[in-house]
Amino acid sequence: MKHKLLIHRTAALVTLMGLSLLFTACSTAGKAATETPEAIPTVIADSTIIAEGRVEPIRYAEIAFNASGVVSEVLVQEGQAVKKGESLIRLGDESDTNYAAAQLELVSAEQALNDLQNTAGTDLAQSVIDLKEAQEEYNEADDYLHYLRNENKVPQTETRRFLVQTWKGYEYRIKTKSIKGPAPADWIIEAENDLALRKAELDSAQRAYDRLKGGVDADQLAVLEARLNAAKAGVAAFSVTAPFDGVVANLNAKTGGSINAGEVAVTVADFSHWIINTTDLTEIDVVALAEGGPVVVTLDAIPDVQLKGTIESIGQTFAENQGDVVYEVTVLLTDIDPAMRWGMTAEVKFEE
């Protein structure tokens, strides 16, 4: 009896546990059916494009000599402001044969040009006389040819040779007489040739006068001016000048030192404005950019300062960087910080 009672109690306990689980499941299912699901938050993608670049002045020039030599004068120092055309460094002195030859050619070219200009009045007067004489000779030749062609009674001399018998035997005698008639053909041909010669002389005299009537021989003037310009360029090769207003950023020459043609002697930069050149913007990035678009720049050396700027230009040609097609983008800074230096690393954010 005790054994049966245990079995019944166990069965009842199992039944109660089953009903409890059933009620719990139903309750949970009811709640799931009636509760409102939570909304999934919208994720907004960050469309800001970021690139890296270097700070550069708005323009700069690395200047080299066109000739090799010894530095005779250094007229500036690093950090000095210079004006366009100002001499910076000179090569050579009187002991330098190349420099001396260039100076001599310059003096000779200047003297030749001065001589031409000083004698212009005399040459013009002579050209007027030559032109007048050439015109007169041409007119005479033209009149003579016209006369031969149209006159039927041109005075001529007719010469005949006769064979006569004398006491010594036979001999030739010449008899000449004056006649009038049309001009012989060889006379006309000779007159035509003479007229052609006079015409050529007249044209030459006219060209000489035309060259001189402005005061100097135009052809000689052009030759001598070209010679003078070449001589000036020859002397200029021994010095370098500033190509624009700016600052001497780097000086690579000292008095008495040697320097080779093509070697950079001095760098002049315009620090009035600054640009950032980026080279890591891919083809996917640049299609979202436009010239004039705003940017924000942060320099690694001045991380707490943000500088504003605009897109100055987007490169038309591409390069490859680690398998990516990239384009150079130039940013013009509208803000300037006194601590900025050429070559500083910059982070550029392109804003929409």
C-alpha cells in the first residue's frame, strides 16, 4: 500500500509540474504576441573625405645658373625679401676668361649698334643720291630701247669689204658709209639686256633707301639688335635674379665657391599665400569634389588649430599609388597661422 501511494504521489507531482510549464509557456507566448518590437536606429554614413598633403608656398622657383664658374658675389641671405629682377648671385670676375669674353662681346655689340645709329644720317643721304642716279640711268635705257623699236631711220654705219687688183696683186679694201634704217636685231637685244641691268640696279637702290628712310638700315638694325640681345644673355648667364617678389628660402652658394650650370643656387618663394597638395585621393574620391569647394585643414605640428580653405584645382592626369588611381588636388588656404612652415604634414577634410 505504501508503494502504491508513492507511485500516485509521484504521478500527481509530475502532472502538476507539466501543468505549471504549460501555463508558463502560454503566458510567455501571450506576452510575445502583445509586446511592440523596438525600432532599429538609423545609421548615417560619414561622407567626409579625408586626405593627407604637404604645405607649400603659393609659388616658388629653384634658380640655377646657365654657366659654370666661381661665385664672385652673394648679394642676399636666407630669409631676405627680394623684388622681381633683383640680382641675387653673380659668377665670374675679370680673371675668368669666359666672363671676360661675354663682357667683351656685349661691349662690341653695343658699339656696333651705336655706330649704325650715328651714321644713319650719312647713309640715308647717300642712298638718296644713289637712287636718283639709278632712276636716271634706267630712264635713259628705257628711252633708248623704245627708240630702237619704233624708229625706222636709225643712223647706222654699213661696212663692206672689196677685193681689188693692184700692181702688187689682189688685196681687200674696206668701204664704210652711213645709212639710216630699222635698228638691227642685235642692237635691240643688247638694249633689252642693258635695260634689265638698269632695272636691277634701280630696285637695289630703292631697297637701300627704304631700309634707311626710317633713320637706320632696318636689316642691319635687326642683326645688331639680335647680336646685342645674345650678348646680354651671355653676360646674364653669369648672374641670377629674382623671378618675382618673394623671400630667399634657401641659399646654396657662397663667395669663392664653385657652382655648375644647372645646379640650383637659390630658391625664392612667395609666402603671401599657402597651398596644400594632396596626392592620395582616389578616383572614387575626386568625383565627389569640385573646384571652389570648402575644406578644413589641420596640421600635425599644430593639431589644435583648424584652417579653412577652398579647392583650387583637381589634377587632369592620374598616377598610381599602391594599385589605386589617384589625382593631385590643390587646396588654397584662406587662413594662415604664423607657425606654418613649408613642408608640414596636413590633414585635409573636404566638406560637402
